[in-house]
Amino acid sequence: MDKEISNYGEKALIKRIIEKSSAINESTDFINNIGDDCSVRKFNGSYLISTSDMLIQSSHFPDSMTYFDMGFKAVTVNISDLASMGAEPIGFLLNIAIPKDLNIDDFDSIIDGVLAACKYYKVPLIGGDTNHYDEIIMSGTAFGTSFKEPMVKYGFKTGDLVCLTGKIGLASLGFDLLLGNYNINKKIDKVNSLNITEIDKAMDISELAIFKALKPEARINEGKILLNNGIKVATDITDGLASEFESILSSDKIYSKYLDINNYNKGIKIYENMLPVNKDYIDCINNLGLNLYDLLFHVGEDFEILFTVDKSQVSNLKDKLNFYIIGEITDNNTVEMVLKNGDVKTISSKGYDHFSSN
């Protein structure tokens, strides 16, 4: 096999890091493995939760995204990881590299976006570092706490229901609109004039999709509600729903080895008619000639929370939170979708990969 990084992929690299660091981590009081959304460590009678995420201008910021929204997103992606654990944010660090010729007003807009996000998520900016590079790079680190053991990616059982905190596929549609040759400049200008609380002013499905792509929001309140109502398994959707399916199954398989379960066979079955997709969305992607399943499963940036719930918990949770049930945990060792016509389609695990050469 060619040893170039692009031939391995992000998840394979993370796996190598996990394997190399396992001996060190086993000697500490961290209670979960690298590969979960955050690290978790017992600390002074509670749990200290931390995460870090890096954004690169050419990969993560569409040309039509404002500098303000770049800064806001740098915070959001990290807070989203805390949300998937049910954590309460307590601090944010920002490392930023910028071109030497960046206009000072644009730099101020980035920092204004960071501070607006910190205010929105009620987390203080507590430090960081600056450097220069030929494009903007922002690496954030967020800290949170919880008095309850945080949600993780493993520990679900056969028969548990698979759920989402919100609709998926909107951000991926938004990116297609932004990157395609469409006459949407007026829609972009309108969305750029709105703040994150004004999503209701997006008047049609294309404006809503563009809003979701340019102004993602972390589900921090939903995460805390899930944890406080007994949910144990969750992750945020960043690299695509199919990729997150594969991620929780892989984590649960590793966890099963600690329970001396050798013949692991869990899978996921979802149902097409239960996916939270409305007619306007379907009509839009059909008009654009886009593939529904690619948008829903293989592109990320939705920042909704994927979680599992015991059937006995559904009624109580519905009283506290609006969410969508899309499927269930099975024992057939695959990820599949039951189509509306009754046919069964296997879902591949490909998702967004930072190291892909394609």
C-alpha cells in the first residue's frame, strides 16, 4: 500500500493514534477512549470534558461565508462536541493563523464572530495563540463539565431506537448551492445579513439550506436535556450520518471487548419514511439533479445530535424535547435502510474525509 496519508483517511489515522496511545491512557483516570467526541476525566467530584477542532479556510469556509461567521463557526464546531456529551461549557481557547496581508477590519470581524458565539453559548474566551500562514486556520479547544457521567458513542443495545434532534441534509444542500453555478447571490446576501437567531426569516428551502451551511448552530441545550433524561449514547453529525453510524458501531464493538463479547453483530436499520425530509426539500434537490441519499448520509455539517434511546424512555423524553425516531439497533451486523417500497438498501459508511485525495 502506498504510504501517502491520503491513502489512509482520517478515521484510519485516528485509529493509529488510539493504538499508539492506549498504554499511556490506561494508566490515567480518563474514562473514555480517544475517538469519542470529547475526552472525559473525573475531576473534583464531577467530569471535566474537553475537545479540540481545527478549521482551514480552503476546506471549511465557503467563499461566500463572512469573516464574522468564520469566527462564529470556529466556536460552534467545538461546542457541538460538548453538546454530544451533554456538557456545560466553561471555557474556550482559540489558536488562529492569518495571512500577513489580511485587512485589520476582516481580522476584527473574525474575532467579533468568535466573541458573539462565546456569548451565544455562554462560554468565556480564556486564551489562545496567534500566528501567520497563507490562509486562515482556526483551532479551538473547548472545556465543559458535567455532574453526570457524559454521553458516549457506545453502550447501546439491540432494540434501542435511533434518533435525531433535528432535520438532516439541509447544510449539504446549502453547500451544493453555494459551490454550484446558481443565481443565488441575492439569497446569499440576505442570509449574510441575518444572525443565528433569525433562521425563521429564511423564506424558502434554498435560503434555509444556505443559512444552515453558513451559520451552523450547536445543539448544546438539546444535549443537556438528553443527558439529564437518561440518554447514554450520542454523537454530533459532522462528517455525514452514515459516517456517524459507522463511528458508533465501531466504538461499541471496542467497548464490547471489555465485556468479553467476542461475536459482535450489532447493526442499524433505518426507515426511509421516517427520515425528517419534507416535500419542499425533495422538490428542490430533484430540480437541481442532486442525489437524496448522498445529501442525507454522506455530507456532514448538520450539527444535529444522533442518539439512541430505550423504547421505555421515549414517552418521557418526548415531553422534554422534540426529536425524530428514524430507526433501531439490530443484530444483523450491517447498516441498512428500508425503502418506502419495502426494498432494503445497504448504506456505505463513506463521509467527509479531510485527508481524501479525491
